[in-house]
Amino acid sequence: QVQLVESGGGSVQPGGSLTLSCVASGTIDRINAMGWYRRAPGKERELVAIITSGYDMHYADSVKGRFTISRDNSKNTVYLQMNSLKPEDTAVYYCDWCSALSGDFWGQGTQVTVSS
């Protein structure tokens, strides 16, 4: 069965940077979009960024201009480059691959902590 594995999380000071990666162990057919979501303690999951099969990119207003989503089809990997990190970015980040055939696939999450 397909598994998604996130990596690259960690603890940084405000203004720092991190790059997250999400790798699929198998093939997911008919992918419409890949995305990153996050869940902070006591809050609902929220969309951070998505990239479509046509390479359109969309970002939450709170991260626009600071985060960049990209993908490498040959490596079955989606990335999230995060710059100018703020304390409010602290959350568990999850990748989501949406297939028109099979629905959504989720990773287990990676912790990002931004604090002084």
C-alpha cells in the first residue's frame, strides 16, 4: 500500500527557515493536487499550500510570500520551503495527495516549532 512520509521539521527561531519533504513509497494514480496542511494545538487543520497537476500553486494568506510549494515527479516528492518563520507557524505539518481515483492520502506529520 502507498505510504507518504514527511521529513524536515524541527525547531527554529523566528525569522528562520525550514524545508519539508513528502515522499510517496508507491505510485498514486490520477493525482489532481498535492498539498500541505497544518494543525496547531487547540485549532482545526488548515490548508497551507497546494500544487495542482497543472502546476498551479495556491497559498493561505498567512503564508503567501514566505512559503513556496514545489514538486519533483521523478522522485515522487513534494516540498514546502518555509522562510521568515513566525511563532504562529508552529504546528504539525501534514502532506496530502489527492487522487481522482482513490481520494486523499495523508502522511503522519512532522513537527515545526518556531520560538525564541
